[in-house]
Amino acid sequence: MQAIQHEWLRRVEAEYGSAALTHHLTLWLLQLTAPFELVRMGLGIVEDELAHAELSQAVYVAAGGSDMVRLERERLGLKLRAGEALELGVARVGLDSFCLGETVAVRLFARLRQPCTEPVALAALDRILRDEVRHRDFGWTLLEWLLSTPASAEVRALAAAELPGMFERLRRSYAYASLGQAAQRDELGQRWGLMPACDYARALLETYERDYRPRFADLEIDAERAWTEHLPRAAG
């Protein structure tokens, strides 16, 4: 149960942090006078992420957790890099957090939900999974819009430069080195919405093959080159 508590507390923190990030990104979109659709999508995602944090907190408490959520204030926001245009800051965050992060989250939460039977955890995963589809779509809609603006060439250059490092960080977060390892199943953990590290890696590989590569190809962005740039041969 301690591992279950730890994981759901981590999810509370992650969802709350996502709400703060999206809130700040939506402010940037307002400053760019982005399409109304994108701004409203961003505002809706903020509300979703707060609901996810609240639901995750309920699971944590149901699992016996009682600690306070501790978040670093300085990390609950976005910063432009030195000399970075606002359009490119939006593109960088959109690529990393939404085109990559929210897209893999759809497949991740689908895997987490499948063996989950604890009612409070199942309710949380049902809501999160339903919302993640919309969050994923926001990321790709945002990227398509950026590629239709006068900053299109700079956005493409940013994607080419940044995607290899973004993919590498994502592989570390999703324990990609465990791909192919035998899973050590924990029935109690699975009932509460947890799964082995190697299943995280499988979710990421499936997302690359079925989502990242074809979606970026449709936008004439070479995801295959970016994916393999830092990929060890043994893991490929």
C-alpha cells in the first residue's frame, strides 16, 4: 500500500503541475491573440487537470495516505529562454507537454485502467483517460496552427533541434531501458491502477509507432530521425 500511496501522491503533484503549466501556456496564447478555439481548449484543460488532481487525491486518501502535497512554487510556471520569441516558447512547450506528453498519456492510462478494479481508482482513471484524448488533440491542433503562421519556418527548425532531446527525456521518464524485460506483476498494485516499468516502456514504443511517427510525418516533420538520434543500438 505504501507504493500505491506514493504513486497516487506523485500523480496529484503531476496533475496540479500540469494545470499550472497549461494556465501559463494559455496566457501566452492570449498574448499571441491565438484563435479563440485554442484559448478555450487551454482553459478547459486547466479545469480538467484540477479535476484530475482532486480525483487522484481521493485515491491517495482511500489508499491510506495522509501527507500534504508539496510542490515547488518556482516550477509551477513557464519561462522563455533568453532571446526566445513567444511563438517559439509556445511551440517548445506545446511539443513537449502536449504533442509528446499528452499523446503518450492516452495509451498509458488505457493500460493502467485495464486491470484496475478499485472503485475510487477506476473512477479517477476513467475521467483522466477520457480527458487525455482532448488534451492530445489540443497539442496537435496547436502545432498545426503554429505551422500556418509566419513563424512556420522557425517552428520547424525548433522541432528538428528539440525533438531528439525531448524524446530522450521521455524515454528516461518511461523506463525505456526496461523494454523487453519480463514484467513482475503486482496484483494489488494493478487493482489500484499501477503497472510495471516495462509496461510504461511498451506504451511509449506503441505511441511512437502509432502516433508520433505518422502524425509528425503528416506535418512533414521527421520524427524517425529525432527518435533514433540518441537511441542506443541495443534498445532499438
